[in-house]
Amino acid sequence: MNNQGLFKDNQGKPYIQKWDGGKKYRLERATHMPGGFFRIPLSMTLASRDSLDKNFILVCERGGGGRTFIEWLNKGQNTWEKHSLQSVCDLLEDHPDGDGRLLLLDRTQVQENTDDEDLTARLAACFESSSWRSSTSKLICLTFDISNLGEDLVFSSILNRGHIYRLPQFTVEELQNWVHTLTENVLSKRLAEDKVTTLAREVRWQTGGQPKMTDQLFQMVEVALIQDPKQPLLELFKSQSNELGKNTHLAHRWKPELEKLLLKRSLRLLLESYTGGTTKKSTGNFTYDEASLYLAGWIAENPDGNWGIRSRCHAKWARMILGGRL
């Protein structure tokens, strides 16, 4: 455990999930073609910095890895410029082709005036121009809020020719590396792969592979394991997951975006169904509401291969929000 509140790797640095040694980043594509036509199951993409689409919307929840992704972007040879709606609009009106720049439109940091229709209309027009479409410039629009994907002119103009991606939830295979790091650091040993898989599946059930929750759970298990190294690991992960579920500060951070979605009655009823234990085969037909709940971080494919509520913690917190107890 460290005073930065981060699980550490075997070199004492914050543990960062990496793909292809840090050369690539795994993204979950939620559309099967430009225009906002959602697809579930998802298309998993291992993207290098150079292979990223020209423009796309990137969704995550608070604590969902947005900062880590931006840091990864800027470890390449080229720098991505972070912009607000106003600054990127000013830039593209002065330089319609983007001047070959790599632009990150960050819609997560500042509470925007969504009534500023003039600004969003001007920026949408920039994205629709032939100068932008034929240029070498690129743009990523990062957002927490997907409640107005269909109405927001900026989102709509990006989707007209681009995809929606989501930052990843960690898979069982990826979580196995976390388990190996924990046991090697604290117990100085490497467990058999079948035991590691069992533990990784438990973590996935409890956290859904959500990045912040995963990091917090491994910190909690690490502290408990240092105090008593003889504790059975599976039971320790279960007990610490229960403690994690009692800490609702993450749910409080996610609540504003979810409450916007819950204004739609069909979506509220759907989330109630999923929190009640409803699951769906990956080969089933999925609705726009289900795609919205996936993008917002509340449903996902579980370790058994079915789609359901993202984790046991998510189920508990969703019930609290639905019931007005959070």
C-alpha cells in the first residue's frame, strides 16, 4: 500500500494495464458502422496511436481510465492538444483542415452550457466541411455523458462519419496479471494458473473489471494480506469486495450521468430488470437502451459469457440510486 492510493507493480510504480508492451490500447467499439448503429456483442480493437480513427467519440465513466488513456496518447511521438468546445471551434474556424493537428476535445472537465446552440452548430459545421474531411488532422471527443448523443450537434456530426468507442473494462485474462503481481509482491510466489484464473474471475464478478474499483480492491486485499499472509485468497477477495461495496463514493460520482438516463422510463425499467438478475445471451437482440446502459458502464458481458449487470457492486449501487437511497 502506498500514500498515493494506487496498487503498485513489482517495480514500485503504479500498476498500469498495458497491451503489447504499451504500444497499443484496447478499445471497445460500440457501433458497427458510422451513424450510431450500436452493436452488442462488441468489437474489441487493439489500436496503436497511428492507427486510431480520424475522429470518434470515446466514452468512459468517472474513474474509468480517461486520464490513463490520455497519458498513453502523449507517450507517442506526437502530442495531442486538449481543447474545450470553444477553443477547438476557434481553431477549426481559423484552420478548417485542423492544420494537421491531433485534437482531444475534452467534454469531461467543465460543466458546459448545453444551451449554447450557436457554438455546437458552428463546431458541427467545421466537422462537416470538406477541408476537415480531407485533412490529416484527427480528433477524439472524450465524454462521460451519453444522455444526449442523439441531440447534441457535435456528437451527431462526429458520429456521422465516425464510431463510438468505450474505454475497456478489464477481462479475466487481463486481471490474471493483477493477481500475479499481488502474490509475487506480497507472498513472493507465483500461483498455479488455475488458482489465478479463479481469483481473476471473482474480481471480475465483484468489480466488473472497472479500473478504479479494480485498483481499490487490490489495494485492500494487499493490506489485509500483509497483515496476515496465511488468509485464503479467494475468501479474502470476497470479504474485501463486500467492504468495497459499502464505499459508495464512486457511485455518487456516477449518479448524475445515470440519473439523466433514468428520465427515460423504458431505460429505468430495463436497469431495474438487470439489477434483479436478468441476463441475456451474447447472441441475443440488444436495444438502444441496453447500448446506453453499456456505454454508461452499468451492464457488460460477465465471466460466464452472458450480458448482465456489470458487477455485484454495480447491482447494489444501482438499486440504491433507483430507490432514491443514494
